[in-house]
Amino acid sequence: MSSSRLTVREIARLAGVSVATVSRVSNGTGQVSEETRRRVLRAIEEHGYRPHHLGRALAARRHGAVGLVFPGLSGPYFSELIQGFESEAVKTRTSVHILCTHLRADSDAEVIEMAQRVDGLAVLGGTVSPDTIEELAAMLPVVVLAGDGPAGVPAVRVDNAAAAAALTRHLLADHGLRRLEFVGDPNGSPDVTERWAGFRQAHHDLELPPPRAPIRVGLQQPDGVHAAEQVLRRAIRPQGVVCANDESALGVLVGVTGRGLRVPEDLVITGFDDIPMAALVTPPLTTVRQPVRELAAQTARLLLQVAAGSAEQTGLLHATELVVRGSCGCPRSPEPTPTGRRHTPRSRHSGTNQAASTTTP
Amino acid sequence: MSSSRLTVREIARLAGVSVATVSRVSNGTGQVSEETRRRVLRAIEEHGYRPHHLGRALAARRHGAVGLVFPGLSGPYFSELIQGFESEAVKTRTSVHILCTHLRADSDAEVIEMAQRVDGLAVLGGTVSPDTIEELAAMLPVVVLAGDGPAGVPAVRVDNAAAAAALTRHLLADHGLRRLEFVGDPNGSPDVTERWAGFRQAHHDLELPPPRAPIRVGLQQPDGVHAAEQVLRRAIRPQGVVCANDESALGVLVGVTGRGLRVPEDLVITGFDDIPMAALVTPPLTTVRQPVRELAAQTARLLLQVAAGSAEQTGLLHATELVVRGSCGCPRSPEPTPTGRRHTPRSRHSGTNQAASTTTP
DNA sequence: TTGAAAGCGATACCAT
DNA sequence: ATGGTATCGCTTTCAA
């Protein structure tokens, strides 16, 4: 009921001191005699005073918050992302505002709206137009996550193309597969664009004819099921599908096994991300692990540094790891013990590239 | 680069008018001559002036934002929730701040922090302690979504217990199943608490012995897989498992079919929520549909009303619908046409209770 | 050590 | 129709 918040002035009056002193006490700045401090503190406790955020922010000309912008948030990928990001933000007592654009039409306007409520912005690649990124970068610190921004905007990413190429080579060279298809929409996000590029590159490197056009679907499980339907309608069924991420791969797996196909005997399936479910399905999913959490944490660190005025890095590139399991046709690893979550990656190929950080001169 | 934002004062000087006039023009309030308006507008355009959010908010003593708090955000349930909520918020030009507590230890403190940056708070049931809800309700408008708050705090919810009871009765009475198990942690959230209660109630109503203790796992797919492992280790295998939500049910499905069991012949599985994947797996999942999006939209409307001072409702109860598909043992519906997303629910039981809204006298 | 007062950026009342 | 100015709640010089 006591919705009538008190102000510094009232606390000052109550404690018999000036507002300056109250401010000093509540912020722990400046010199205050022990006795006065106690008196002020008592008044604060007694009336449950809490400095009003807006007043404080206006005076300090900073919000104490950063924004995190991405398209949607279904699935473990985003969950992981947010946790990594927040874990760093809390360290500097900065709160995180999340904005999911859901690919709405006017999402750019929303992002700009948000830009006025935060001290910095982390944007997932492909979420907002390059022009808008540029506009944002002119008004506040911006870091792009999993994508590339315009010149001058730092980006944190993994080498998707190299990882996808390594994965594809594994299928083409080690398993001798031909007729592979790519499931995912290269226009959907920079991540997918690059993975599609790596997929084609592997064909090119092995002097094989280029693959056919991708099956353009989204990144969620139902999208994978729809992709499976398309695959099953083909006159000549592909030998394998390389999916843009694990969730769509799980959808494909569900879709094709539901129609009676055996994986990997009739169809090989691979994913990307190494989400927890990847190791738990039958057969377990061959995929590429990327350190999403660490990626997000780096992004937060970088953003906070830029916002604080210190920061020289212009970008970071993280390593990925090929995780070979059963869905590509490799012999199944022994079943994990029921209790543990040992998923025995048996990685063949590790570190497509080491973590490299480019630094401005 | 022009990070040096202009203020009203500068624009006023530039346009040769007073700050009051600039404010009038930029807000469209008050009377301004056409000529002056044009002059001011030109200055605004020319210098890309945008009123500073903090100044504005401090003067208006409102943030123009509401908060949405919940535990995590993996999966379509939360995605749907957020979209429903935001769809209402945008109508009043209110921005939405999302906070996922990830069940962190100090999450209550974070929520209180957020409370100072918004005009109202929607909290998912079970996310923060009742004491904290009470504390929050004393400082700003609060609405609880999918759960119940302390007296005086409006809540928006569905009758989980009735829906779960109806679903369970279907298995016990229509299918004649015995030995059912519940998968989910009743302590995890009010939703699960109520579903577990409904599950037991159905046993009681049919004068059957009470079910055994629930298999306490989380609400995500991997949790379902772990539950499946537990089910498979039982000396006497249950005939069916009633899962707290669809995602864990999908995990159970993956887990048991991976071990060679047939669903529904060897084991019946049901979910709750009716997420898109529920209709796409084999067999399709029997579940309970709840209007998550509409629920969230109602919550937003209610919150905005309370925040605006107008609002008499103390809570809303939404209807659910039992969606009978194949995983309970009912004859499979015809396969949906590959193109459409017609999933032919064939609901047997509809509207466990009509939408009721309680109103304060 | 403490207090008075000048901002921070915008709004809105009250004159004119 | 326009301008001067108090105000929102807090921080932070600058004096005392």
C-alpha cells in the first residue's frame, strides 16, 4: 500500500541531514562521520527507502543496463546464450534487457526504442538490418554476436564455414556419401549463410558437383519435420542431410523415422550446436559443438568494455569442435551409463581454428 | 560518431523558440502555429534529435515499460507466452523487459531491481517467492501468470487440475489403463502442482488406489529422456505415463522408443500444452491445449489496466481443451496432408471449464 | 564532515 | 500561440 515512495529529501529531513549526505551514505561515496551514517542508515531502513532509478540514472547519465536483441527464443541455444551473457553482466551490476523481435516487420524501430533505455546493445547477427546496425552504432556501443557488423562494430563469432566444411568432408570423404542435402535457410541468419557456404565448399574441395539448392526451412523442430516431408517426396532420396542446427536435425530425425526410414542406414543426418538432446536421441546426433555460453559471455564482456570506454578488440573468433556420434553412420559409441551424462564425443576433428582475437593497432 | 546527443534546449536555440514549444511539437500536445511547428520540425530532423528517455520518464514519472519475469525460456511455450504478452504491450506503446531468473539463488533481488525500472510486473507462477511477490505488489502493479499470488494480486490461469483429471480419466476409464505414472516435479511450479493434483484426483474419483510418487524431473526434453530411463528400470513397467508438459513427454517418447518400446502398444504417453511438435511426432501426442498466447495477452491487458489505474478484475480463469491423438492408444487420425498443418485434433472432451472472470464488488 | 545549490533532460503550468 | 520557470529524484561540485 505504501506506494508513495520517499525521496532523498524526505529521508534527509527525517535524519536531520542534507540530501547530499543521504546520497553519500546510500552510495558509500565521500566521507561521512560514523554517527551521521548510522542515523541516515536507520532512517533508510526504517522507511524502506530505495533511491529512485530514474533520478539516479538521469544524474549519472547512464542506465546501468545493456540490451540483448535476437529474433526469437525457442530452444536451448538461446537459453544458453542468455545465461552466458547475463553471467558476465551481473558481475558489473548491469542489468540485461532482452528484446526478441520475432522477425516482426517494425522490429528495427523497437530496437531503436530500446537503444534509448540502455548503455549498450548486443545484437544477434541477422536480427536487424545493416543500416539499422550502423544507425545504432552511432548512438551507443554495439557488438554483434554470431554475425558480422559494419566496419567498426566489433563481432564475436565462430568460423561456421570451416566447421560446416569439416563436417561435410567427413560425410563425403570418410563415409563416401554423395547426394547430400542442406536443410536450412541461408537467408535466415549469418550463421546459416556460412554453414551453407562451408557445405558447398567441401563439395568443391573434393571436386564433386555442387549440391542442389537448400531446403529452406526455419531452425526449430517442426521446421525439421517439414523438411523431412520434402526429403521423402524426392524422386531420388538423398543419402544424407546436413541440417543448419540441431533442433531442425531432430525434427528431420523424428520426421523420417516416423515414416519408417532407418537412420543412419537409409539416411544420414547431422546437426550443428550440440544441444543436450543431440546426445540423447537414437541414434545420437553427429554435430558441431560451439561454445555458445562462452561466446555470449565474451560478447557481454566486450560490450561492457566498450561501454566503459576501455576496449581495443574489434572482434573475436571462437573455436568449434566436430562431435562424431552415430547419426552419420560411424559405429555407435557404447551406450552411456544411465546415471551419468557421459556422451563420449569421440571427436575426430577438433578445433577447426584456434580462438583468435584480432586487435586494433 | 555524433554520439553527443542534443537536448531540448539546443533544438530550441537552433529553431529560435523556447523549450516549451519544442516539447509541444515533439509530443504533439498544445497549440503551435503551423509556421513555428515547421521550423521546429526542421531543426529536429536536421539534427536527428530524439528526446532523451530518462528525462522524459523522470518528468512523467513513468517508465513506459513493463516487466515479464519467468524461470527460463527454452521451448515453444515461452516463445508463445512472450509473443502474446508483447502483442498487447505494443498497442499501448509500452515496451517489455524480460527477466529470466534461471532459478538463480539471488533471483528475487534481480526482480526487485527490475521493479524499479518498470511500471508493472507480470510474474510467472513459482518464479519468485510469495513473500517477494507481496513486497513487489506493495511497490508497483503486479499480475501473476499461471499461478496464484497473495490476496489482492490478480492472477491469470487455467484450471490445470481439472484438465489433468479429465486427461487421466480418459486413460483410466476409456482405455482401462492401470499403473499410470506422473512425470514432473510438483514442487517445480504451480502448473505442475495442480496437474499432479488432478492426476491423483482422477484416481480417487474412480476409486482406484492412489498412484505412486511422481518421477521428479524438469520440463525440458532431456528431462523426459531421463524420466524414460527411470521408467525402464522399474521392475513392473507402468502402462502409461502422464507428463507434466509436452516437451518432457517428447523426451520420454524419444527415450522409450530408442530402447525399442512401442508407443502406445507397450506404453501410453500424454503431454500438456499442445506445442506444435505434439502433432508431428509418431505417434502424435495426446495432450491438453491451453491458450498460452491468449493467456499472456490477457495478463498484459490486465497489468496495463492496473497500471493505468483502471481495472476491477481480480483474476481470470481460462478454458482448456483435451486433445486426443494417438499416443494414448486411441485410433490414429488420418495422416495430415503433407502440405497443410491440419492436425485434426478430434477432441473428445472440450472446455473443462468455461472462461470465467471474477470481479471485485 | 557537512550543506547549499547547480545541474541531468524533459514536461507542463502559468503568464503573456 | 509562445515563453519563462518550477519540477521530477538524484548526484556532485564547491564552500563553509
